[in-house]
Amino acid sequence: SSVWLKSTLRDQGMASAAEDIEKKLRAVRKKLTQIDKLKEKDASQLDDAAREKIATEGSLKEEVRDLEAQVKSAGGGSSEAPVKLAQQAKAKAKAEPAPAPA
């Protein structure tokens, strides 16, 4: 019935949103790792693009905090929560049979 369909769509939407948050979090953390590597180099060896990247470190750290807060509000205490939530929603959608036509 429409209740099952709405529930399934909601679960899939939550899973998709959780996956998007996790993906963004990984990307931002990767940028921060790159910045750390740049900061280890001699400043005189850095080009303008590298200096600009280093200058974004503060805003990237803030973005990580915001994304981690979204993860926690999604019902989990770690950054793994969105992935698990997504996997559970997909498994539930596969396990539930489609309703028989009335």
C-alpha cells in the first residue's frame, strides 16, 4: 500500500542523505591531509595554489565539525553511522516484498 511505499522511499532518502554526508566528510578530510603534507614542506617551495589551499584549512576544519554534527544528529555517534544507516535501509528495502496489487 502507499504506507509501505512512503516508508521505503523515506528510508532510501535517509540512506542517500547519509551516504552524501559521509562522502563529503571523506573528501574534506582528504583535503586536510593534503594540507598537512603541504605544511611539512619548506614555505619557499610552495606555489600560489598550495598557499591558497593551506589558507582554506580553517574553513575545512569547520566543515568537518558541521558534517560530524549532522552524522550525530542522524542517529549515530561516529562517522560510520551514515554508512551503516544506508546499508540497513538498502537491506530493508530488498528484504520487504512489494505489496500485492489490490
